[in-house]
Amino acid sequence: MTTERNIVTGLARIGTVLRAEQWAQSDAVGLTPTQAQILVQLDTRGPARIGDVAAELAVTQPTASDAVAALVRKRLVEKRPDPKDARAVRLHPTRTGRRRAKAMAVWPDALLEAVDSLDPCEQAVFLKGLTKMVRALQTRQAIPVQRMCATCQYFRPNVHDDPAAPHHCAFVDAAFGDANLRLDCADHETTSETDAAANWQTFVSAL
Ligand code: SF4
């Protein structure tokens, strides 16, 4: 078996843990996994249109619509007019919905402990490798654009001499290292494709 296949097999095993946890968490609060994902997404990222919700979860619009309809029936989500477009609506989690989302937005202890078993150097290398994989999947449009450093207008890769903290985040005006690369950052602002490509070259050139 090739190294590539071994890595994908390992990722599939990790995916199994995540899926099992997702099913257990959503089942415990009477939701399907898709309904749970939408509720958590609206709670963590704020109100959104149905099309954006579907794109983010990489599901079809009818699938997202069915899940949202169920969430509305359960009074966990409500539709309100979009202030930017009078003909459109945005989905908002209700107070009960937010409480329910917070109860589910936790990572499995077993997985956190497994990550903790890596030393800091291994964690940094692993995170950098994951960043490259997520970026590759994004470029192939296999997943939606992620709120990651690699596509952020505040990201300045490899601008500092310190090997422990070579990158700079212009949003918080601070240096950081590979161990703190973000894959889902609330402060992310998407940069242009040209700048993202240039940043990426600078980022990978130091590997
Ligand atoms: S704002 Fe977030 S995503 Fe952007 S560079 Fe800073 S840490 Fe990375």
C-alpha cells in the first residue's frame, strides 16, 4: 500500500470517530446530523441564506431546505428578511436553537486526547500538512472555501526570521507559527485569488 493510501486510510479512521460523535450528539437532542450541522453553523457563523448554508456543508439546496424546514418547525431556527435584499430571507437560530447548538459544538474527548498525544513539533507539522490538504481540496472545489489563513487577506506568510513564528496576522498584528495556522477563523476575510496564490507560493516555498 502506498504512503498516500495509508494517509487516506488514517484520515478515514479519524472521520469515523467524528461521524459517530456527530450522530450521537445530534441524536441526543432529537436532530439529524444535517440539522445539527446547520444549527451549529448558524450559531458559530451568524445568520445566513439557505444557499450559503448548503454550500458551506457541501449538500444540495433541497437537502438543506428540508433540514431547515424541520429546524423551523422545531422552533430552533427562524427566517427573517435579509436587510441587504428585501426579496431574500436569512436564517437565524432562536434562543433555544443557540442553546441546543452550544451543547453540540464540542469535539470528542478521545480525538482531543489523541491530538494531545502528539508533541508540539508533531502537532505543528500535522497542522501544516492538513492546511496543505484543505487548500488542495478547496482548489479542486471538493470542499467550499474555508476560513483559513491561506486564503485570508490578513495572512503574511514567512515574513519573520523567527523559525518558531515566521508568519504574521495583520488582523491582530502578531507573529505566529505553523502550530497556530487557522483552518476556521472568525476574523477571516477572503483575499483575491491572485493574492492568495502569491501567499501560497511564499508559504510553501519555505517547506
Ligand atoms: S485573521 Fe485569522 S485567518 Fe486571517 S491571518 Fe489572522 S489568524 Fe489567519
